[in-house]
Amino acid sequence: ASRAAARERGDRPAPLGRPDDRRRPSGKPDRLACPPATAHPDRPGPPRSSSASAPHSEMTVRIAPSILGAHLSRLADEIEMLDEGGADWIHIDVMDGRFVPNLTFGAKVIESVRKLTKLPLDVHLMVVQPENYFDSFAKAGANGMTIHTEVSPHLQRQLTPIKELGCRAGTAINPPTPFLAVTEVVHDLVLLLIMTVNPGFCCHYFIPGP
């Protein structure tokens, strides 16, 4: 699956790894302003700390394996393995063959996975016109939907219906996309997915930093 660093509310965003993406106007902060970390309603108890020695750290860690890497003929067994192995979410990579060259899952697969687990389903929409999928994905059992900034010219307007459907609203940025693309909607986000590979296929190597 496309491996990515995800920032939930309360997490510090990681640098994109490209010099152009990290430039900031003089006097501006180097990172997005984030509220303090809180426990997430999808998981009982306090969030996992990324460092036991740093009690005041704002970082939390959640494990969200993607079914893009699953053996689909044994999907039920692999979902059960993830449940027993301590996964926090199940990540579902949806690709439409337009925004990215690959074609993967739709509402029927989300519905099938929903029947196999009580874990939250984190759906990553690598599609054009993502708003066309919101209703069917929410009905199928998605708990969160993340849309790409690059295909969402009215990003705040497109995040709003996700929240109205009772789902977590997130956005993703590809490696060349600067953080400035999301600064105006950061307080509308529950999750920021920072791609460290170009989207579309699994098993890519990380794009190296500077």
C-alpha cells in the first residue's frame, strides 16, 4: 500500500522531505499549529505515546494496516489477524484509475470489510470528484474519509459533507504538494495524510529526503 505518515488532530506534522515543500515565509512558523493531543473516540483509553520518556509529547501512534497489501482470497482471515494483532484501524485504499493509474476497491468491498470487523474503517480516496462517493461509502460503513488536496479545489466545502455524514474528515497531500495547501482548513481536519510515495500502487520505496 502507499505508505504514508498520517497526522491526526494533536500530532505534529512530519516534514515532507523535499526542500521546496519546507520553505516558509520569514517569521512564519515551520509547522502547522495543532491543538493538544486527546484520546480518540474510536479507541478506549488514552492515545499511545510515541515516546514513553516524553510524557508531554503531542505525538500519538495508531496502526492502520491497508487491505491493499492483503491476500484478497483470504481477506476474512487476514482481517481477523489484524483484529487479534492489535490494529487500531483498517485502511482501505480506493483508486479510480483516473487520479491514479490503478483501480481498486469500492463501496461493496467497504461493506464486506465492515461485516468482518468492528475496527474503524479509514478510507483513503485516491479519486477525482471524491464527493461522488461520500454517501455510498458512509452507508457501506466507512468511519473516516480522506480526500486529496490536489483534486479538491473547494476543499473546505468538500470536507463538510464528510463530517455531516458522521465520519472523520481528512485530507492527503502528495510529496510535491506544500503544507500551505492545507493551512486554511487545518481546523476542519481530523487527519492529515502526508504521502511519502506517489499514490497509486503498493510496495513503493519512500521518496528520499534532502
